[in-house]
Amino acid sequence: MGNFLQKNTYTPRMITDVNENDWYGYNNQRVVARVYEYGLMQGNSPTAFNPRGNMTVGEAVAVAARVHSIYTTGKENFVEASPWYQVYVDYAINNDIIKSGDFTSYTRAATRAEMAYIFSNALPTAEFAPKNTVSSLPDVTSGTPYYSSIITLYRAGILTGSDDRGTFSPSSNIIRAEAAAIISRVILPDTRGGGKTFGN
């Protein structure tokens, strides 16, 4: 994971729509700061991140493509065209992050289950070593879309759920602050949770 290096400097309140005292802010989990520092996520403008806005499928694929490229080559060198996300989609398909035909729209909001699928394919399986025991989750079954990706990320301590039981809400939209928290745990294993047991 040594290819992930800080490339930007984050200063509290530099992004005006980020409440630094909120859970995702600099005075708490610092996840917006981390994705900015590592160059993984950008805002709608230099001073706006839209932390509570929905993440689109295209944005999720772009983040996963950047992570995969940095992991494998030490850099991300994408030249955006039109539509802006196409270069990332092509890269993701060519590198088995997603499959052709998985998504018919890249501009709609991504669900939490779809995010788990996309992000879990950004790195090799070996980088998701289990740290937790998962026998069941309250709202995820073997019939849930992308079940195996969700379980992989729970076991790795990347997903933690919204309560002590590990409730995931797989069909709900993923917001950008949540995506920032999850992808920062993907690239920074020391920030992952461990020692938990979900289910009986």
C-alpha cells in the first residue's frame, strides 16, 4: 500500500461546506481531509465538497479507478473527455473493477451495495485481510445484490454499519461523506476497525 502518498495539503475550513465538527470533519474522523490529501475525491468546486450529496455511479467508479491506478503504478493519469466519467469507466472495465453492462447509467445516485461492489474491486483480494467475524447482518442476506463484496468489506473492517448490529441499508443511496470514509479505510489499513463479531 506504499504507493498511496499525500499529495495535497488540507487546511480546516478551506472547503466551506464541510462542517469540521461533524463526524466527517477535521475535528472528528477527518475523512474529507484524507481523500483530499490523497487526491482521491474532489468537490464540485475548489471550496465545495457536497458531503451530504449523493455519490453517483460515475463518481464511485472514478474513485475506484484512481485507487487501482495508484496502487498498481504509483500514479493516476486520466485525461477526462466527454462524458467526463468515460475514461474511468473504460479503465474500470479493462481492469476488472466492474464489468461491461453492470450499469446503464453513470449519472444516477449509487446505492450502498453498488459502492461496496465497486470499491471492493479497487484492490486485490489480499489487501482485504479479515479483521472481524461476520456470520450475519440484519439487512444483508445471500440474496442481497453484491453480497460477497459487502461481507468482504465488513470482515476487513472497512464497513462497520450504522449500529452495533451492523445494519448496512444496502439499497439506500451512498452520500459523498460516507464514500470518503469508506475509501479512506480502503487505502489506509490502519484506520480500519477490527475485533468485532456481527451476527450470532
